[in-house]
Amino acid sequence: MRLLLAILAWLGLAAAAQAHEVRPALLQIVETGPHAYEVTWKQPAMGEMVIHLRPHLSGGALEGPPTSQTAASGFVEKSWRVTTAPPLDGQTASVEGLSETVTDVLVRITTSDGRQVDAVLRPSEPSMKLSLARPSGLAVPAYLRLGVEHILTGFDHLLFVLGLLLLIGPSWRLVKTITAFTLAHSLTLALAALGYIAFPSAVIEALVALSIVFVASELIPGRAEDSLARRRPWLIAFVFGLLHGMAFAGALAQIGLPPKAAPQALFLFNVGVEIGQLIFIGAVLALIWIASRTPWRQWLGRPILARTGPAYAIGGLAAFWLIERIVTAVSA
């Protein structure tokens, strides 16, 4: 049973090496006149690592160099001020390189009469025809999908949950522990997204990596059975969940919330995160059930395969993230 969790840990390592390179980007267009608009492009970055993405409008307004460019902790921002260009309505917006990633792009248009039009570009659909008549509420339900995709591609968060599963196993204690984790990250996600609390994203990302190192260390055979993590895993999950919630808020910080529907969008994003988390846990538990009925279940349960290997694999990768993110935080 535990080895199946171990296999999942091993399988996730290669993809996890690129944790948090999947945060959504934002293409914001503010119409200031019939042939004038301001364009802002924000895309995620991890230190010096920036995915090669470039926005385009079919009218050619973004082909020149940006008016301004800034880099901050967690993102790169470019701006264009266009004064003579074809009207936005009917143009095609696209993002070069998007199809080769797992990143979404939120397109947000504010018209000259104050209406807001939102849409989402995805790797499978990296371009779209702009229609200023599109209903303005489109982006609010899009936050539900963004939440699901963020957790399912947030490999560090999933490794933390996987570590809890390895530590506790399928039991009632697991339900309480995951509930505590959910309550904690929901709380700080809301507080951070609404601007009540704020911490440097690089510091939060480093602390998230540290939380995985801690859980991995608890998996090593020979650790005290009466440690706090084993006696009260729900408490550990709650404390670290507060950090993970602030990291979730980092995804929203990249794209912002719709000004006229911020509570609804935040609620749906959080629900999406919970749905994605439940999908992951359900898939793991289903595979455990299948593995427990295979002829190899005794061999698969060997401690070196079921506990020691995953502990060092998860902990080693998290330690790499920790060092990398500390360097990023110090150099920011």
C-alpha cells in the first residue's frame, strides 16, 4: 500500500523539478480611444528563469519594443502605449510559445466606456479573436478552472500532500489532517489575495519548500514515533497550510481579481484548489486500493521501497528547491 505512494513520489520528481513554472500570465489591454490603448503583459518568473512567451495582436501593435519593462519578485512586466492602431474589436490576440507550456494566460480588456471583457488562453488554444461584445462575467468562472489547474500543476504542494499521505496512510486521521490543511490555506489565501497580509513571494516559496523537507524527514524509518508530526499531524498540516495559502495567493497576484467581482472570483479559485486537491487524493487512494490487490503487494511493501526511498527523494528535491529559493530571495 505504501509503496504505491512511493511510486507516485518517484514519478512526480521529474515534473516537479519545474515547480511553479505554471502560474498564469496576464495580458491586460485598456482602451483609451478608438485607435489607442495601453497594454500590460505580466508573466511568472523564478529568479532568472523566465518562460519564453511573447504576446501578439494581429494589428501589429506589440511588435515593437515595450514602452517600459520591470522585473520584480515572481514576475516580469512589460508595457506598451499604443496611440495609432486598428480598433481592438475583431483583432486576434495570441501568445507565442504558449502551446509548449502548461501555463494559462488571462486576457483582460477594459473598454473606453468602462466595460470589462475577460477570456483565457490555454496551451491548446493559444489565440483568440477579440470581441468587445463578449459578456464581462466570463472570467469569474474561469477562476474555478485556474484554481484546479494551479494545484494539479503545483508540484511542490502536491508533494507536501503526498508526504502527509505517506506519513499517515488512508485513515480517519488523514481526513482530519487534510481538513486542517484546507482550512489553513483557505484562510491565508483569502487574506493575502484581498491585501490584508503580504510577504515577499520568494520567502514564502522557500518556506513552502522547507515544509516539504520537514514532512520528508518524518518519513525516514527510525524517527521517533511520538514526534509531534506523528502524534498531531493535523497541527503540522495547519501551520504549514498557512504558508501554502500565501503561495496560492501568488498565482492570483500575477493576474489580479476582477474589480467588480473579486469575492466571487476568489471563492471560485479556492474551490478550484480544493477540487484539484481532492482529485489528487482520490486518485492516490484509488491506486492504493488497486495495488493492495496485486500479487506483488508483499514485495511492494518493503520499507526501503515504501518509506526510505521516497523520504530521501522527496526531501532531496525539496532541499534543492529550498536552496534555489533562498538564493532567489536573497538576490531579489
